[in-house]
Amino acid sequence: MINTCQYTQGCDKLGVYLLTMLSTAIILPKEPSRFQFDVIRKIKEIEWDGMYYSGERQPLNCDSSIIFSSPEIIPLVCDLLIVADPKYCTLEYLSFAIRNGCHLFISDQHTLTMEERKQLIQLAHEGGTNIQIQNEFLFHPFQKEIQLAFKHTALLEISQTAPQKHAYFNELLYNNLFMLLRTSGALVHKAEVYSGQKEMETPEVININVHFKNGTAANLTMRMIDHQEMHTLSITANGELTIFDFINHEVRAIPALESKSWHKDRNAHPLEIQLSTYIQDIYENRDPEINLHDDLTTSLLLEKIRDKIRNGSPTTSIHH
């Protein structure tokens, strides 16, 4: 399914690179605004071979060459299937796509139970395919710099204030936990959870102290109270402190020569970056950055923390 052609002008060590077009299909949500198809339809590594859209066709600005098909057909004709409609993020449908050799890019893994995610991980491993999850925050450009700043053992501190975002509490907590686990690169040894309120679905304040098996320690504090928004990750290692400020787009280091700011590339969209990176991962046989295995690890820890918030005392411990 993958069409390839050789180019003599390139930037790799041999001066030649292989340009590949990945046969791709997409299942769009009924409301197209929920997934910005226009952002990705011009990605040069993609050859569009199918689309399913249950809404009206007219609002979509699509090339006439894109074939509208059915959900039962498109996994049979593509190498990469983008599932942007949560209705199709089910074990039955995703396993059907994997068994037909599809790499998957899914918009919502929370429709799947923990056991279903385990089954999909096993199926993908057996079939030699990958599954990536859409997540804008975990593809922030700082994430690469965070990996470079992290030493073997360190103190990690996350502080986030999210006024009036109680509805996003689980998403914010998930993202912070995923970032901690990925940065530390180690299993959790013990976690202590403090919640100011008992039996509340979204507490106003939560503090989580995590000890990893490689000696790294982490502290995560989230406040949902009403004042200025803030979100920072601090890494202390080898006598150096590096602070990543996600709100002000700054990286500060102590001691340091200068603080540096990150200016968003107006031509780069997070969704385009995620898919382009994933395509390279597929070609180079690498695990995707936001994969279902790491998601499962994060979700299991998140669920234990949520249980402690709902049922435990104000301060409780989680042992692994």
C-alpha cells in the first residue's frame, strides 16, 4: 500500500532519502469542527485513500480525489487509520482495523476500558502495528526539552492553577501524571495523595508526592481555585534548576546565561505535528510518543489516585 519514490536531493548522511506516501484513511466525527481535517489533509507524507463521514458532506472542504467509503471498508485499503469519531474508538472496531494491518491514530482512548486497552496493545504487538493517541499538551515543544534537561535522578515539581476548570480536572491530572512518568522513565515506588476535601469528584486542591524506583522524587500540586492561571514544571538535578513555564512560554535555568522564550510557529499546528511525527515513527519502527501502553500505565495510577480522593482519608499512600 505504501508508494515510494527516490529523490537525489536530500539532507540525510547519504544525500539521498526515500520519500514515502502513507496510504491513509479517516473517520471524521459528525461535527467536523471537533477535528480539524483541513490542517492535516496537506501533509506531504499522506496519500488519502478513504474517508467516512456520517454528517453532511457539503461543509467538508475535501479534494474530489478523496473517496467516501464505509467504516467496514476503509481499514481494508489503508496503512494508517485516523479514528476521530469516539463512536468508533471501540475494542471491536479498533481490533478489526489492527487485524487488517492498520496503524491507528485515535482521538479518544477513554471510551475503552483498561482491559480493552491491554487487548489492543497485545494485538498491535502481534501484528507489528502502532497506536498513537491524540494529545496536544503532551506534544508541546517543551516536552522534547524536558527530556534533555532531565538527568538520571532528579526532583520534579509540577504546579498548576486552573481557575474554573473543574470539568477538565481528570484531563489535567492525566496530562501531568503522564508527563511525570515519561520524564522520570521509571516505575512508581510509592505515592502519597493529599486532598483537602473528602468524597469530592473534583477537589479544589490536590497534592501528590511520588517516589520512583530509580530514586527520582516528584511533587504535583493542582489548584482549581479562582485566581491567575499557572502551569510550571521544575527539574532540579546536579545543582541546576530548570523551570518550564507553559503559560508564559518560557524556560528559565538557575544558574543560567539567559532565559529563553518559545515562540509558537504560526505555520505549525499541534495536530499536524503529531501526525507528521507519528508517520516518521512508523517508518523508523519506533514506539509512538503518546502510545497506548504508556497511557495504560498513567490511567492505572490516575484511577488509584481518584479512588483515594473519593474514598480515602485526606492523606493516603499508594504502594506499587
